[in-house]
Amino acid sequence: MKKTLLPLIIFFALVQFSYAEDSIVISDAWVREVPPGTSISAGYMTIENKGKHDDKLISLSSDIAESTELHISKVDENGVATMEMIEILELPEGESVELKPGGMHIMLIGIKESLVGKDNVKLKLNFEESGDVTVEAPVKSPRSPAGGHHH
């Protein structure tokens, strides 16, 4: 009985610990399909901090891109569109942030392979408190209902 009980206690302790860190919830993730030969694309999602503490998105990466950055699109008073890189994204406790076309988004720079016909792209987000969160983001065509934003 003792040989069976200890592994069970360890198993349930580990299972509980692994779910205790699920404070960051990612939803509606997707990456824009771009024509072959295009070296950049964009990713979108909603990031929700369901934890009991403020958190920060401190870095991003993807196997399909040489560089992955967080950007925000802005239009000035003269109608000139620009993009700014965001170094750190603050995520207050209980809040969510939407990364969407025309606003804040993930830039995939130096794409290593064509996204045409690809089902998903793996994105890794690193949070100061919650650690790494990996997301399988579907690749969607700009002609899909989610499209409309171009770089």
C-alpha cells in the first residue's frame, strides 16, 4: 500500500502545481497568411491575466521567424500611420489585452518558411511572473473575416 500511496501523492501534488500557474489565458490567437517570399507577418490574440498578481509580457519568440516583436500601430493627426515596438506589456491582475489588426500586434520578422497552406504557427510568450506560455495560432488568410490589416 505504501509503495502505491507515495507515487499517487506526488502525482496529485504535481498536477495541482501545474495548474496553479494557469493565470495567463490566451484566446482567439491567429497569424496572418502572407504570400510566399514575404518576410514578415503579424499575429493577434487576446491575453487575459486571471492571476492574483500583475504580470508583464517580457519577450516573444517563434520557430518560424528570426525575430518576434510586439508592436502597436498608430495614426497621427496628419493621417500618417506608424508602428512602435513595445518592450514590455503590462498585464494588470484581472485585465485582458487584445492584440488586433490596426492596433497592438505581434510582428513575425524574417519568416523562415511559407505560411501558405500551414495550419498553425507556434508562438512562445514569456511572462515575468507566469513564465512561458506556448500558443498554437491558426494561420488565416487576409481574405478571411479576420483579415483587413496589412503591413
